[in-house]
Amino acid sequence: MKKTKLEKLFRQHYGGMYRMAITLLHDEAESKDVVHDIFARLLDEQHDIREETAGSYLQTCVRNRCLNIIRNRKLRERVARLYLLDLDTTVTQSGPLTEELNTLRNGIRKLEPPLCRDIIMEHFRDGETFGAIARRHGVSETTIYKHLRHALQQLRNHLNTQ
């Protein structure tokens, strides 16, 4: 897509896209990131958007991206909650909670590549930040985020098949 056309789309639709993202995510910085990521992707891709459908296309992109973020938040919260429960020594060793914890442990053991497993453990169990994990493994924070997203997708698939 030509930069001039993309700039025009940005000026026309940024406000509406941002408002939709903030409504769904309730986070200013994350909402801005969503909109900017969509335009960055459009800049990299080679397909053309027709002006008459650009607004609805861009709004759909924002909605879908926000829904993915919300879904990933829920899974991360579920994993974090289960880890906290796992650390609680007062939890009895029987019942549905134990089964869910065992299913989660098995899913974590099966994560590939091993870096995904390390990131999950360091972030959720040890409470490490993305920056600290990135420095320890000698990679960028973006790489850590991508591996975490991949690991959460694997865990989601594992939990849904159990």
C-alpha cells in the first residue's frame, strides 16, 4: 500500500479505531498499540484497500485484534491463578482443582520449543518481567512476548482437548 494512501487512511480512521480499542480494552497504551500495529501491518503488506470499505475493514481489524488480546488476558489470568493455587500448600490433593492443575502441569511439560516452557515458568511462577527474561536468554523482549503468546496458545489447545 502506498504511504500517501496509508497516511490518508490513518488521518481519517485513527480516532474511530482508537475509540473502539479503548472501549474494548480499557487501556490507553494498549489501544494505541493495537491501532499502530494494524497500520504497521498494512504498510508491510502488499494488498490494497478500497476507500469505500476501508472504514469497516479497519474497524473489523481493531475488533479482532482486541478480542485476541482479551482472550489471551483471560488465559494468562487462568494460568496465573492456577499457579497461585498450586503454590498454596493448603490445597487438598484430590478433586477437580487437582485434576486441572495436573492437566496444566502436563501441558507446560509438553511446550515446544523449550524456551516457551522456560518463559512460562519464569514469568508466571517466578514473577519475572519480560525484560529480565529477555536479558537472561539473550533475546529481545519482543521475542519473549512472541514465545509467551505461542506457549499460551499451546496451553489453550492442550486445555481445550482435555
